[in-house]
Amino acid sequence: MAFSAGPSGCSSEINVTPLIDVLLVLIIIFMVIGPTPPHGLHSSIPSDSPATASQSKEPVTVSVLEGRAGGATRYRIGQQEVAFAELRPKLQEMLAARADRTLYLEADRALSYREVALAAGEGRAAGAEAVALTRRER
């Protein structure tokens, strides 16, 4: 605190320079010691268990095909044709032994939404965690 005597009498002023110096030092200390954000990605490394090593890497794909000559809709799991009644049991069997329970569904463009939705519903009922629609290559 500084005092000065002038023509109007005594006045007192606070010397703020040491206060600013202390505050700047404290700011720098808190910036250095403060928590630092983690670097890199948080990921878990999969373990090599025999069950996952023996699984097929081929995804489970259901093709919904237009019937021949206006016939009933056909269903194919991979390259094997199945009837609609057999679709759910076969998918349950295939999805039960897999860690990735994503079902890939591909359909002809000429089919109605209802026919494709029925196949997707059977896949979900069979235990598929996700149903992905893919483009059918001819």
C-alpha cells in the first residue's frame, strides 16, 4: 500500500503489481498440473479364442428373389435355396454359433416392401442383432 501526501491531503493506493505477479504464477501452475486429456483411441484388443478362430468369416446373407414366371417369392441363404417356413430355423442355427449376428439382406428391385420386410422380420426373430440391406448384383 502506498501513501502520498498532496495538496488535497493524504491518499492511499494499492500497489497491484505483486498481486498480478502472484495470480499469473498461480494460473501457470494450474495450467501445468491440470488434468491432461488422454491421447490415442480407447480400444480393446480381441482375444484369440478357438471359438472365434473356427468361425466362418463369410457373412450370413439372405437373398429374396422374385419368383420364376410370376411364381412365389424365393429365398436363398448363401447359395442354398430354402422355403419361407425353413428360413427362421436355418438362420437360428447359423446365427447361434456367431459372434457377429448381423444379417445381410439383398432383394430384387421388383419385389414389394412387404416381401422384403417379412424376410427381415424372420431374421430378427431368428436372433439377428442387426439387419443390413445390401444391393443385389446380377
